[in-house]
Amino acid sequence: MNIPLMNDETRNRQIMERIPAGRWGQPSDLGGAAVFLASPASDYIDGHTIVVDGGWMGR
């Protein structure tokens, strides 16, 4: 899905400048959030969005 953006040198640089983690996300980056949500540690979590974006939204 992001391959065209990754291959466009200008857009890739612009996007990378906005990601505090300094890299594109990988499907495996969702694993920690999924494990947390499936665990008892999240039993009292309700109606919240967990953003897994390398810091993009928090910037």
C-alpha cells in the first residue's frame, strides 16, 4: 500500500521527516498493541484508540 510513497524519493523524505521513530511501520509493529489488548492488562480499557504510528500523531 505504501510502496509508491516509499519509492518516491521526495515524498519518502517528507514523510520520514515527520515520523519520530525514523522508519516506516511494519505489520509486526501492531503485535505489541494486539497482545496488550488481548491480555488481562487491558480489562478496564474501553472506548480508546491505540495509535501505532511511530509517533506521527503525537508530533
